[in-house]
Amino acid sequence: MNTAKSQALFAQAQKLIPGGVNSPVRACKSVGCDPRFIAKAAGSAIYDVDGNKYVDFVCSWGPMILGHNHPAVVEAIKKALENGTSFGAPSPLEVELAELVTEALPSVDMVRFVSSGTEATMSALRLARGYTGKKVVVKFDGCYHGHADSFLVKAGSGLITLGIPGSPGVPDDIVKNTISIPYNNVEVLEKTLRDESLDIACVIMEPVAANMGVVLPKPEFMQKVRALTKELGIVLIFDEVITGFRLSYGGAQAKFGIMPDLTCLGKIIGGGLPVGAYGGKKEIMKQISPEGPVYQAGTLSGNPLAMAAGAATLKELKKPGFYETLDAKAEKFAQELTALAKKYNVQATLNREGSVMTPFFAKGPVTDFESAMTADTDKYGLYYREMLNRGVYLAPSQFEGAFISAAHTEADLTKTLEAAESVFSIL
Ligand code: KE4
């Protein structure tokens, strides 16, 4: 595979942009190669600057659930574009997307749009603190909630990929108000939340963790989180930046029937444009400025292009049978991939919920951060490079999800399984 143009661009980018990338995992350090520079994308495929074509399982880290450049989304963006790219004033598209989001998510009465998932979680935390008058946030090891200071404690995603526990530049004074405890551990959860010496404002969780690789919540764990937070007057925040509109039209909360007090969204609700949102119970959301005293603002918040792309995406997702078809396709693919690993005696554990999955090179079961860490990352690196050379674009990290979109065809998945078979035979 010729990658000369990507290599030249990477060399130039490294002189101009730290690490040559605008988000660390993209540098592909943990999988032992250099990044491919992408020129364009369509449907399930992305094309690099050297003209190589790949079946894309990154899907821009989740947003592209319809595939790239879906005609309805492109049309909506074009239409919005003709009317201007940003007003800094309210526009009808914000109301339309707010209606779609609040209708879809059972626990969300009101929603505020921002420009990234990081902004959504950061603002939800401020709101939970403002609402309760308390300070401490409880999170779970390996869950990632964007890069705001308070959440960079045993966070997943890029931090685990690069093998770093937290980040310089985050003052101790700030993270002393963050407690990180193991995912899926009911005893530690109960002990922590019942500790009256702690001044707990909120619990934030990924209802399906997808930033230490995909890790499913045990039903009793989810139930306990909800029951205890309710009993103790602690705000429960679901970070549905990945799971929102991915696991079902109503997100993880509708799929599992567990309602948080606040929900954070991003990715899919922007149809591939920069967006985030947080929403929830009216009583809490009314604390946000200008209705209430908790301040939060944004120059590009509710951006018309992002709102248009998001609304067009949600309307497609709302069509009957969308999730049934997508999930059935993902299930079949996951079963076939698992069978191939078994056939070639590759030690692997595949975790999946709906159309997001992670094949861990680990004995398993993978139920939390500690068990995720048993994965053989060197093996994942080899798998990644070999799949890439066979035209399959996976996340350049063992600890991320692989996303299947509506645009992935039978032929794409067959090609991917054939590539996996040939790679498993040499692992
Ligand atoms: P952004 O600020 O990146 O839009 O969203 C932050 C965020 C918040 N919550 C969850 C559950 C998330 O998964 C994310 C961002 N996800 C990563 C993928 N692991 C973004 C890609 C990256 O950082 O390289």
C-alpha cells in the first residue's frame, strides 16, 4: 500500500501541530504506525490522500451512524449553509433539534446545546454542583467524560491508550473533588455514596462504557446506581455522548429503562458537525443562565449547520426498524468475528451493545478497567496494522469502540471478516 503522501503530510504536520494531530489517539502511537491522512469519505468508506480506500469502523468516533455524507444530511447542511453559517442569535433549527431530542429521551424535559461532548459534561457538572450546593463528583475508573480538569482522573480513551493516569496541568485542588471508583462494583459504590463525610453533588457514568473498550454495565449495578443516588439526593448524570441515539432512539436510558437526572449528548446529534448538549429534568435545567444562576454560554452554541445536520440525522434514525436492522447486522458480524478468533485459537473477548463493540485480546470476561487492562495491546497493534493494510480502518487503540453504521454493506462486512481471518491466522 502506497502511503507516501500521508507520510509527507505527517512529517510536515509534526512541525506545526503537537504530535502532528489535533487529538492524541489519532497519532496511532499505541498501534505502532503513522496515521493515514484522510482526503474524503462516502458511505462506509474513507479514502486517504494516497487514494487507498478503507472500510471505516471509526465513523468519526461514533457520529456517523448513517455512514459518511448521507444524502439527507448533506442536503440539510447545504440548505442551512445558504442562509449563513452562524448568527450568535437564536434560530428555528435549535427549536427543531430540541424538540427531537426531548421527544426521544424520556428523562430530558429541557436541553441546552453546546459545541462538544467535553463542554456538555463540564457544564452538566457545574449545573449539578450549582443545583445541590455540593462539590464532589463520583466517576468510574476507565470512563471518559471529555478533557475537563475534573474528569481527568483514571479516565479512559486517550489517557489509557497513551498509558498515563491523569494529566499535568490539572491542579490537585480540583481533582480532590473527584472520586473515581471501579465500574460494576456494587459494594464500593454503596460504601462511597453512603459516606457522609463526602460532599457528593453527582455521579457521572457512561451507561455503557466505551472508552476502556466497550464494557457493559451489570443490570444490578445500574439499578443500584439509580436507587442510591435517588435515596441520597445525588444528581445522576448519564454521559450518553456515545450511547445517545446509538443504542436506541432513546439512548441507553430507554434501552435499559433507567432514567438519569441529567444526560450529556454529542456526536450523533450533530450529524458529524461539532456539537454537544446536556439536558434533563426541568427543575434542574431551570437553574441554567439566564433562567437561573448557573452560568454557561457559547459563541457557536446551537450553530445552524450543526443543528440542521443533527435534525436530519435524527429524522433518519426515527424511521421504523432502523435500530433493529443495524443491531442485527452488528450481532451477526460480531458472532462471525468471534467464531474466527476461536477457529485460529486467538485469545479474544468481544464485548458488544447494539452497533458498538470491542474485541479485546484478553481471556475475559472484561467487566471493568482492571480486566480491560489485561488485554494484549501489542497484539491489538499488530491486528490494527495488518487490518489497515488489508483496507480496514479500525480505532488505533485497543480501548475504543468499533462502530457499525447503516451504510456498512454485506460486502463490507464480508471483506472485513476475510481480512480478519487472514490476520488471525498469523497472530
Ligand atoms: P468531545 O469533547 O470529544 O466531543 O466528547 C467528549 C466525550 C465525552 N463523553 C464520552 C462518553 C466520550 O466518548 C467523549 C469523546 N469520545 C472520544 C472517543 N473515545 C473522542 C475521540 C478522541 O478523544 O480522540
